[in-house]
Amino acid sequence: MMSAEEVAREDLLTFLNAAFASTAQAEFASTASQQREAMAFLHEYVRGNYRRLYARLLAAGINDAHAVEIVVGLLSTGREAPEGLRAEEDALLRAAVRRLPPQRFWRLTARLRRGRVNNRRSRALVRDYIAQHPDMEFQAVKYRRKVAAAMRHAHVRPDGELERFLFGSHDEAFASPLLDAYRRAHFSASALDELPYTVALGLAARHDLAPEALACRMEARLTDRERLRLARRAGEGMVDPSRQSLTELASYLLTLPALSPAQATWMPSAARSVLQRSGPLLIGRGTGRASGTAAHGPVAAVLDNSYSSSGSRQKRNRPLAVAWAVDALLREGVRGYRGFWTHPVAAGAVPRPQGRTNLAERLLDALDWGAAVVVVVSDGVENDPPGAFHAVLHQARRLVEGLVVIHLNPVFDPLSLQVRSLSPLAPALGVRNGEDLPALLGMACHLQPGLHALAELEDYLARCAHRFLEGADA
């Protein structure tokens, strides 16, 4: 029987993995409602039983969707926070919302309104965010209705012309060039060029301006994500792969029937950019002590491109995009690396979802090649045949001294309330984006079999929180 400490540690790791992988959207084998219900249960359970650690999970690199859930959960249950925890909780909340993309923050404020969460703590959080934001005029133009609603809800009175822009008449000109551009764009097409692209797009129909023509006019003002979304219609020349999210870039390329010579260089370029920001990949004997340029043996990856990697209508090809992104990072970051797809992919070709999940065969191929470290990217549903991966790994551990197998799973299973593991010898670690690989490899040591100390995980989260708050104050 597991001790109370072991149960607590497993509870936290279950939640942490789920918060890395799940976004409460439909997956290949589960609906969005199943995902939402399962994650709502996990949030309530962990918040009620481990509140201090629940708050510190904001610093552990979880995805934005779950960071928002934690913020909303803590704000709506503020009375349950022990007095000695409030200061740290408040600091973590402030740091967390500052790191959210703006659109996520304004959606968070809408969640607070719908949930009728309007206590002093929530109002102070919104007020501080607005006061410290470096460009509230831009936010007010791009998210006008959401910003106005958030200010009303938090009892915040905007400064200067923002009050008239959000709540008053636009009959008279504004001194601010951006605010006045929004006013003029309702009757002058030339003013569209001065606005954020999404705002200009909403007004373009007034002036009979096609989206493609607008994109060409506003190319210099497009964000990197907007450039990628428009690449198919407006041309690939506007995309700088080194500035794109590696996984989103992979998702886009997977929608194309074939790659042009220029597009074939995008994944390596984006992977090199990730590695320049993160430093070398840490791959070693469960402690992450060796870098990708000096790993303790050959590194391979077993990559799942079976049919289930096609994902769902909401997350089309997402598991496959994550696997491709991990492959690109390892290929650029590790000398002597080799990837083994469940259904082989020719060099330079685009992986496609197909067939059954024959992970055991590819693990045998990797071991036969001489791999000492194997990174597996799979949803953990093995069917060719079921259970074969564990049997192979169990024997391989006896034959290959120091073998390290790290399983990254981009899919949360709501029925089992966890990311599925292929073997208890290689506990799965949830992953949302392939570019999270450098951080996840450093975390892998906390999930090794036989490590059951809750204090070890608590220390890790305390260090994460300390670095998180230091970075927020910098």
C-alpha cells in the first residue's frame, strides 16, 4: 500500500502531466466535454488538498489554458487560502497573468465576470495588470469590448482619452494617433493601415477591401502568427520560420500536400532558433546531466505517426505536429541522432498519419541501431500488438546497461485521468508543444521509477516558484 506522501506525489504528478498536455479540447478518442469534466475534477481535487503546491504549479511551465484555470480557481476560493499563504499566492497570481498572452488575460476577465468573481483580490489583480501594461492604448483598440467590460467589472477608471474611447462618443478626434485611426477607419480606408491587422480586417468590408489586399498593404504590421495564417493566400515569403512556434509551424506544414524547397528548410530553421534560446538539450541518465552534444550514448526517438496522431477536428494533426517538432529539435540538437517513425518517413518528406501503432518494433529498431537514450512521442495507445512495448523494454533494461527511455505524451486521457504510459518503467510526461522539449528533459528526472519522495517534488516546485517570481520582478 502506498503511503500518504507517495499518494500526494502521484496526485501532483498526475495533475502536472495533465496540465502540460490537455487544453480541454477534443482529442482523437475523447470529446471536449469529457476533457473539460476530467480537468475540472483534477483542478478542484488538487486545489482542495494541496493549495500551496497548486498555486506553485503556475511556475512549473504548464500551458496557458491551465494557468488561467488555476488563476480563476484561486481567485474564486480566496477565503480558503490560509493567512500565511496569501502573500505568496498573490505574487504568483500577479506574475502568472503578466506572462499570459493578452488575449488570454482578457478572456480570463470574462471568465471572472461570468462566474461573478468580483472580490477585492480579483479587482486588484485586474487593476494592477492595467496599470502596469506598457501599451494600454493598443490593448484598448485590439480588444475594445473585452477591455471595457473588464474595467467596468473591476471598477477601474481609465486614464486620459481611454475613458472616452471605451465608454464615450467618437464624434470628435482623439489626440492619440492610434485611437483616432480607429475612429477614422470607420469612414476612411487609408486609416486601416495604422491599426492592428485583426481590427482592420473587421472594418475592411466597409471599404470593399479583400482580405488578401489588406494583408499585402499591412505586411509590415502583421504578427508572426498572422503571417503564418496568411502564408497560403498571401505567399510564403512573408514567413520567417525562426520567429515561429515550432509546433504551430509543423501543424501548418502538415496541411500542405507537398513542401516547396523553401518550406523544406522551415522546420530545421525553427528548431535551431528554439535551441539558441534554450541552450543545449539535456539528455542523461535520468538526471539530465549530459548535453545533446555529449550525451552518454547514441540518442534515438520512436515517433508515433499512426492514424490516431491525426488528432481531432479541434486539434487537427496536433499529436503528429508535436512528434515532428521533437524530431526536428533532436535532429538539430544531438549529434548522431536518429528518428524511427512507426510508419517510416523518407528524408525530407512530411510525416502523415496512417495505420496502426507498432511502437515495439520501432523500439527494437532503435536498440538494434545502438541507442542508449530513447525519446518516445506517442499518445500511449498501443495496438500492434497491445502491451508489446513494455515487454520489449522490460527485457531491454536487463540487456542494455544504463538504458534511458523518456515517454512524452501529447494527449490527456480523461477516462483514466492521466496521460497514458506505455510502461511503468517509463512514466509518461505530458507535452503540449514540441519546443517544450528542453524544459521537459530537465524535468524527466522527477518522474523516474522508484522516486517517491514528496519533499523532492515540493522542493522542485519551490525552486520553480522562486525563479518565476524573480523573473517577474526583473
